[in-house]
Amino acid sequence: MGRGRVQLKRIENKISRQVTFSKRRTGLLKKAHEISVLCDADVALIVFSTKGKLFEYATHSRHYDGEDLEQLNLRELQNVEQQLETALKRIRTKKNQLMHESISELHKKERALQERNNSLSKKLKENEKTSEQQIPMLHLPQHPPQPYPCSVPSFANTSGPFIGAAMREEESVQVQPVSTTMMPLWMIRHINQ
Amino acid sequence: MGRGRVQLKRIENKISRQVTFSKRRTGLLKKAHEISVLCDADVALIVFSTKGKLFEYATHSRHYDGEDLEQLNLRELQNVEQQLETALKRIRTKKNQLMHESISELHKKERALQERNNSLSKKLKENEKTSEQQIPMLHLPQHPPQPYPCSVPSFANTSGPFIGAAMREEESVQVQPVSTTMMPLWMIRHINQ
DNA sequence: CGATCTATCTATAATCG
DNA sequence: TCGATTATAGATAGATC
């Protein structure tokens, strides 16, 4: 639109990319609003600029801040509570599974290294018999002989500081097919700010 | 667009509303895609038809289904877990507060009714002295004398079946100002399908 | 329902202040 | 960085199949 055909690729000129973003963002929000009104549809639209600035539109926005929470009746709250609990359970399950695998992997490596270590020591000792050189043993910090856990406990309060990292991908942009389970992960971050 | 100006209000004709929805939805998704590519922006767009059918676009979609969860590293999971926990805490706090208020309100009403009841009984007895009519006392089902709770316990597992109700509002649609805490409640429901 | 076809209406790229 | 302006590209309402 406007004076010249548009190539569908990143605008390299920073200035005009910024300008285009501003204009198209406005247009997009407007259209989102229009379709919601004209067609009685629920719409949620979230746009982040390259710099991370957030713009959004939503047909009804029952936020998670105190004031709007007031509006929710008990049944709604029970529903949300249930939903969040289920999500939390899944996240924990996955996290524990990953830690489990991680630990298992480390044990394996540890054993392998220990064996290697032993065989090296052995060879060294043999060498020492033929030479006069003394090479000190390497002492690795020793884990207590950890029993292999059947289930890893939940680590509810061990989260580190928020690292808003690496959620961008360069060329994976495309129209997604319809699915009811889709939700970009970074959206969740905005539940709590 | 097209042959005639558009009034920004719900299209009453069901057929053309449906058609318009289909056309504009396509356009909206396309524009969402374009701005994301042209301006290197992250975009998430979710549209529900009146009938609840879901359409969406997202620049990167790390879903919550098993497969994509695989991709998430521990740090990500810890973050999400923390976020969900915080959200859950707030939801519970609010729910408990509402129940608390509700109980308090009911107690108040109960007391008022009891007083009214007592005074009515009194009057009745006085009347009985002057007439021969016998009017039976009203027996209300009696609550045990409930102590006023300082804190209402959490009802983690009392949620009823999901009721996907009443999230629509007729005329509250408008472009929202930018905020970092916004997230429509109904989105959360889609975390767990 | 979708797809296609215009006539029109909108959005916006380029430009200037 | 912002608003206006304007020429055009693009979106789409209504109609037809």
C-alpha cells in the first residue's frame, strides 16, 4: 500500500522500519478492534517491538491485577485456580523429568570419567616405576554416593531471577494452523507482569 | 473497503457477519504476519469466532504440548513455574477473600433475619392473647453457631467442572491503552487446552 | 460454506514541514 | 521523532457461481 510494492522481508533501514512499525501497528490494532465489533468475535492481539515495547488489544481484558480481579466471581476464580494448578503440575513434572535425566546423564559421565581416571592413574604408576618423576593425583570434589532417585522432589522455590532471554527466532515466522493448545510461552510471563 | 462505508457496529445479518469474519480474519492474520516480518516484531494474535472456533497467529510458538515442552530448558521451566505459582497464590488470596466477605455478609443477614423473626414472634404471641387463632412458629434450618474465621482455608481441590460461561460482554469493546500486565483471563484456559 | 470477480474504500509508503 | 499530505497498493462488501 502506498507508493511502491512491498517486499515481504525485514526492512533493513532502521528509520523506516520504525515508522512502518508504528503505522502498521496502529492499523493492526484498529482492524482487530473492527473485526471484534463487526463480527462479535473475541480477539487478543499482542505486539512487541524489536526493543521489547508492548502493544496490545483485547476484547475483554479481565486482568490479573487487583482491581479487575474484584469483578471475578467465585466460580471464575475456582476455574482459574484449577487451570493454573494443572499447568503448574505439568510444568513441575516436566522440570523434574529434565532434572532426572540430567542427573542420570551426569552420573554416567562421572562413572566414565572415574574409570578413565583410574586407568590413567594406573598407567602413571607403571610409568613411575620406570622413571623418577612424581606426578600428583588429581582429586575431584567428591559427591556423596547418591542413590538413584525414583522420583525427584519438586523444587517449588528454587527459581532463579527472571532471565528474559533468547525467545526470538529469525526465520521461523509463518501463519500457524489452527490448534486449541497453542500459546506462546512468553505470553505466560505477562500474567505476573 | 468494498462497496459501501462500514458502520462500526455488530453486523446483524448472520450470513454476512460470517462472511465478513472469514474475510477480515484472513486479512488480519496476514497483516499480523507482515508486521512481524517487515518490522522484526513479535506478534501473537488470537481470534475466537462467535461459535468459539479458534484462529491464531504467533511469531514463535513454543506450545505447552508435550513435544514442544521438550525444547524448554530448565531455566525456562523454573521461570514458568514461578510465574504460575505467583498467579495461583493471587487467585487463591482473592478467592478466599471473596468467600470471607461472602460468609461475613451471610452472617449479618442471618442475624438481621433472626432479630426480625424474634420480634415477629413476640408480636404474634401478643396477638394470640387477644384472639383464639393459633399460628405455628416458622422453624428455619439452624446453622451451628459458627465461629467467625480469621482466615478461610484454601480450597485447592474443590473446583467444579469447567463452565465456559459468560466471558462475553456486549459493548465493552475498545482499544486498550498499553500496559504490561494485561492478559485476558480466557487465554489462561487455553494453557490446559 | 468457499472461490472469484469488481467497484470502492482503506491503509500506508514516500515525502515534506 | 512526530504530524500532515498524497498517490497508490491492498483489502474487502456485495454479487454470482
